[in-house]
Amino acid sequence: MRKKPELLAPAGNMEKLKMAVLYGADAVYLGGKAFGLRALGGNFSLTELKEAVDFAHSHRCRVYVTVNIFPHNSDMEKLPEYLRYLNSIHVDALLVADLGVFMMCRNLIPEMELHISTQANNTNWAAVNAWKALGAKRVVLAREMSLEEIREIRTRCDVDLEMFIHGAMCISYSGRCLLSNYFTGRDSNRGSCAQSCRWKYALVEETRPGQYFPIAEDEQGTYIMNSKDMCLMPYLRDVIESGVDSLKIEGRMKSVHYVASVVKAYRMAIDSYFEDPDHFLVRQEWLDELEKVSHRTYTTGFYYHRPSEKDQIYSRTSYDQTSDFVGLVRAYDEKTGWAVIEQRNHIKEGQEIEVFRPSGPSYRQQIDGMLDMDGFPIHAAPHPQQMFRMKMSYPVTPYTILRRDKEPGSA
């Protein structure tokens, strides 16, 4: 029996970290306020980093911190102090991309486990083995790789391998991009990407300024760099049997609903495979779960073929989802069956909702009773993050998600 791969989840802030851990992640990756490539993703203060590590470790979950910017000289002054702090709070590993940062880590905190970020663009076995020779414990493979290439690297390299299995695809080479720098002055390689690839573009001919010509047959212009999202759930057997050690979900800037739903779907699927590999089948309920959260149309990326125009979305930049996140359970009274709910979208009496729990099956119920926090009956909770009480049909735990089916035609 092959070793079960780690399920690695994104954690953009403390709430997302807790959702990832409680819904089944084996490890989480996150960033501090500096030196990572998601400077706009919320991230963690120094105090929060320690709290995150303590919470994750209390649930036997590992924590990897991103230090994967491509730093300039001015970035290096405060880096040693930061590295020593991460080591002192017992972070499990650091994700790095720059060779100078890697060697600084090796010299200052030699006991720290180092993972090589996808930003380092590792696409061949020689590069992977080179990083191992320098002391890397794990290499995150570039997204621009096929299944066959990954299999060959596995046979030639005795080092942990990590690959992306779900989430947004970058139009640039494993995230190395200068569009954001050019248009906004925000350096995408130092953590401040403005996601310029998702903007609407049209063609302008040099001698006719101000006249905008659609690149595709769309009077509104075209999203010529807007990639579909990766989803390898239907091909999970191939992914697991390729021999990689860690399966990574993209999405530190996505919602808590996204993190919980995607993590639990892959958790159930991976566990199901290892319960009976010979008879493993991808269940429709797991695929449906991935449709419930905000996403672009799914693709397999480079895994089976080189992406073509069919892997891009030229007409729009909006997202699809089949459900709306309406509430989060904060507390539950087993004696009365009432829960304290934090509103996340308009919710009212009479609606049918799905109760999506960290463990155990989901269930559906109609909202038959709502009280404000003073105990007075209410018929709706229209205010953002309003706290109220609600009668539950079955027991729930904190961080249970309440959601409702998205109405056809709604945004």
C-alpha cells in the first residue's frame, strides 16, 4: 500500500485556517505580513502566527509559512529576524523560491524544514535533485507539468514532491509575471499582484487611438488572459498513483466557504481511495461539492495536455457557484437544540438550508424559528455578521456552515 499523500490547504487568515484544519486538512500554508506572495490576502501578524501554529498543532496539523518573494536588497534587512521568529514558534516548514533566501535559512535556522515554492519553476528531475542536494526537504512542482513528467520525476528523485490539484491557474509561468508591475506599480513577485490578467481587454490600432476593437466576437471586449480553474478531482486516482507526497489546494484569498468545501471534498475522496483502492470511484457528491463554491469553469491544466484556447474564458471574468454561504455556527446548546449563528448573507424564516458540518454528513432543514440575542423572535437576519439564534434539526458544532441553493439567475 502506497503512503497516503498529505492534503495541503490554504489559510489566508485565522478563520480560514481553522476551517481548513477542522474540515480535514493535514497541513496548511499561510503567510505573514511580509515576505510572501499574497500581501493582499489578509495574512498573519507575528502574534497570530504563533496562535495559528498552536491551534494547528493541537489538531495534529502542520503549518508551512511562505517566504517566497523574490527579494530586492531592501527586503533583506529585516528577513533574518523574521526567520528566527518563525523558528522560535515551531513552524513546521518554510516555503522559499529565492536561492539567497534559501541559503540564509540554511545558515540561520539549519534545523528548519525547507520547501521550494512553485515560484522556483521546477519542471525537471535535475532541478529537483539540485534542490535536494542543497538541503531542501520538499519541492513544489510547477503547474506547467504533465502527468507523465511528474511520474518520471518521481522515479528519478528521492525527495518529497508537492503538486497543485485545485484552484486558480496563473496565465504567467508559475506566477512569474510583470503585468501588475506595469499597469499599477504593484510588484507581483514581491507579494502585491493586482491580478491584471483578470481585467477586460480590447484591441487598439496605433493610428486610431480611442477606437476599441474586440479581440473575440464580444462587443464588451474580451478577457484574453483569464484562465479556467484547475480541478483534478475526477482524476484523483491518477494523481495519487503518480506518487506525489502532498496535494495542494490554491486559494489563500478565497472565502471560508471555499476552503471548507474544497478541503472536505478532497478529504473524503482521498480517504475513500485508501479504504479500497481497487474499487475507488469518484462520487458525484464530491464533484457537486466543488460546484457549490465560487469558481471559474474547471480544467485539468497541463496534466493531460498543453492548454489551448479551450482552457481560457474569453467572454467574462465572473465566477460560478450553486450555493450561497448564509451563516456560520458559533455555538450550540445540546439541551435545547438551539445554535448561535453569525449571518454571512441574508437569511430568513421559511428558507430551506443545507447544514454543512466539519465531520459527518450534511443535512437539510427548513428555518422554523429565529431569535435575536436577547431572546425576542425575529423573522430575518439582514445585517452583515448579525448574531442570532436558530433551532437546529440535528446537533452541530462550531464552524458548521449554513448555505442555501443559489436561485437561478441570481448574481
